[in-house]
Amino acid sequence: MTTLYTSDHEWLRIEGDVATIGITDYAQQQLGDVVFVELPKVGRTLKKAEAAAVVESVKAASDVYAPISGEVLEVNDALTAEPALVNSDAAGKAWFFKIKIADKSELGGLMDEAAYKAHTA
Amino acid sequence: MLARDVSELKRTPLHALHLARGGKMVPFAGYEMPVQYPAGVLKEHLHTRASAGLFDVSHMGQLALRPKSGKVSDAALALERLVPQDILGIAPGRQRYAQFTNDEGGILDDLMVANFGDHLFLVVNAACKAEDEAHLRKHLSDACEIDSLADRALIALQGPKAETALAKFCADAASMKFMDAGPRRVGDFDCFVSRSGYTGEDGFEISVPAAQAEALVTRLLDDPGVLPIGLGARDSLRLEAGLCLYGHDIDTTTTPVEAALEWSVQKSRRKGGARPAGFPGADKILDQFEHGAPRRRVGLKAQGRAPVREGAPLFADSASGEAIGKVTSGGFGPSLNAPVAMGYLPISLAGIGTTVFAEVRGQRLPLAVAATPFVPNTYKR
């Protein structure tokens, strides 16, 4: 299992041809208290860099972009019911959606943990 | 208003205190201001409603209008040339909400006016303060000396524990009622204190000499019930209280009648009153009092969980049709634990309970026209 990161502060956990996607702890700190999450529909085919989900704090709405292309296999309905999970467990329970990786070569442009740490330092 | 560089931004006398307490500083109306502290917007909001919050609002403009005749009634009558409010009727030691209007009946700024016995004390919005001062000089210099009180800070102490927190330093605080205002000693400092604010909560605004602001705020924050609160929670608190934000819910294109601020225009300035009209835009505004306005500012409650934010177009119908209005303020109300918004609708759709639709990310979300304030106010009348 590999975890990769985007410069937009998303994480991807890669297991076979499935990627689980969420936002990083750094991102949730920047957003503040999350009060609303909108997730993509299961079965939707996302193109890389397309707006896939929305996360809103008291003050502002932010898009979550698809870091890679692929079909949405599963979404985390717990987030819709309890948006504050994003603040309490961004890297774990607060995953957003799972995607079937359409093109593994798209993973090449992503960062590993050390590179992401440097990016947010 | 966005400065290109933080170094172009002005700082309030409490800047160092904000940094020391972990304030996240952002540009706002030409100032570097704390949008939140480490507690975060949600906790700051809820803390203000449950206990007490302290806000730095020193970016706002403070002005004194001193009558050249020595009679405060002359300053009051002069100011009535620029606002549709009864200023002459503000008793000494009292304060009133007002608006500067333009010739089209629009609102140039909204402000608080207090009668300090021998002069009037005004608090105006930060983004408008230079224009407001010029406006006052242009139109009132015959009757008044206009002093910009730029050497004073302004803080707001709001919430159910505000009275106890302030009374430790100002014995008179507890006996003040909503909209009482005047010079008071707070600790060792010569302040102007009013029992008013912008949160819907009981509370006070305190004008203090800039050099003493940090000492005063430090003492008030020694009370464990008082936390510093940023602009983020200030906005969500005032939105839940149904209070207008200038430049968003009211501006030069909205009249006081369209903005549902009729309550702020006293009978004495309306047709048949003691001093009717005589302010910019009176024809239009007084006509709207008689015949109604084509549109109205309303409260809007979302039926789902998605916040509907400023700028979202409003529709009468879930599918077709042209936009009939737009959201002017909107977000999440932490005390309601639900989205809240305000916006303008044609008068035919402005009745409480009417369903309209806001377009958010391509979807039309149902909203119900709702009474404001969304959260009952707790003013000490």
C-alpha cells in the first residue's frame, strides 16, 4: 500500500487498481471547522483535475479535485452525516471517495510523503 | 480593497496582541485583521453566544460632530440632512442606528449615532470611513466641527457574560440598557461605552485611547469567560442575528425600505411627521413607505445542509426561468447548526414561508423565506 499526495493537499492510498482519496491534515487545518461535505455519485467517471467533491467550512467552500482519472466506486457517507470527521481524522476515517484507477501513469506526477512534507513546510 | 502586499495594510493598536494570541491575520478593508484565533470560527462563535467574546473593531471609523453653536441639537439637525433618521430625538446618553443615503435613495453607509450631551459620536464602517468623513465635511461644515477620532481603538465585548466581565472595571456597566451610550471610566481609562453590538447578543462597544487599548483588552481577557474572537465568527454571528453587512446586504443600489430597515426610519422623518423628508433620496424612500418597494431583503433558510453563499442566484422555480434575485450573505450558522442566508426577492415572493431556489454548483436548492433574526436576540432593554 502506497500513499501519494497532490500539491492541492489531497492524499491517495493506492491498493491494487483502487485509490482511496481524502484531504490532508494540513488542508483541514487551513479550512477550519468543516460543516458540509458533498461527494460525487458512485459510478461517475472523473477526469483528472475535475471538481469531484466540495468541502465547506463556516466561512468558505472549497472544491476537491480528482487527482487522477477513473470511475467512482464508493463514497464515504459518514462524512455527509458528520462533516467534522474531516477535522478529527483527515488521514483516516475521513476518506472522501474510492476510484478505479483508469491510467496508472497519472500516479507518476504525484508526491510521496517526504516530498509533500517539503511542499507544506 | 485587497492590498497587494501585507506591508501596505494598516494595523490596529491591538495588532501585537492578535499575533501573541495566535490570530490568523488577513487583509480586510485595508487593515490586517484577525479572521480567527486557534479556537477556530465555530468555537469562537459558540463561545460568544454561551459566554463572552472580545472583538477588535478598531478598523471602524469613529467621528465626533461638535456643534459650532454649542447646542447639540444644531449638530443633530445638521446630520438629519444626510440621514433619514430622527437624530434630534436621540436623548443624551442614547444611541441610534442610521444610514447615509444618496439622491437615488440608496445607502452610502450605515452607522451608529450617539448623543454625548454636547456633541454627537458616530461609528462608521471601515471601508467607507474616508468617504463618510469627506461627505460630512462637505455638507455639515457650516454647523459642525468634524473630528476624526483616529487615535482611538474600538473593541466589542459581546455575549451573556459581557456585563459581568465589564462591570469589574466599570461599575456603571450593569445599569446601562440596550443603546445607552456615553463617556465612562473603564478601569483607569477614559472610554466611550455603548450597550450595543453586532452579534444579536447583549454586550458593549468600548472606544478607548489607542495607547491604552492593549492594557484594557489584556485585563478583559484575564476573565476566563472572555475569549478573543476573529472576523470569521463576527460575520456568522451577525448573519444569524439578521444584521446587514454594508457592501453586501445593503449598498448604494438598495434603499432602507428595500433593505427591510423601515424600523430604523422614525415617524418624524416620514410624511406627516414633524420633520419629514429633507435627506438625500427622500422622494424615493418616502414614496416606497407609502406604496411599497418592488423588492425586499429577506432571511432564507436552506432545507438541506449545503450552505448557500453570497452571489448565488435565486429562482422562483426548481427548473426553468430567469433569476429573480440573489443571495447577499450566506453561510453556516453554528448556533442553528444549519445554513442561513439573506438576499433580495421580488415583493410577491418575499412572504415568510415562500419557497424559492438558489443555484449552487449547477443544482437548484430549495430555500424558505424566513423571519430574522434567525437566532433570537438577547438585548437588555
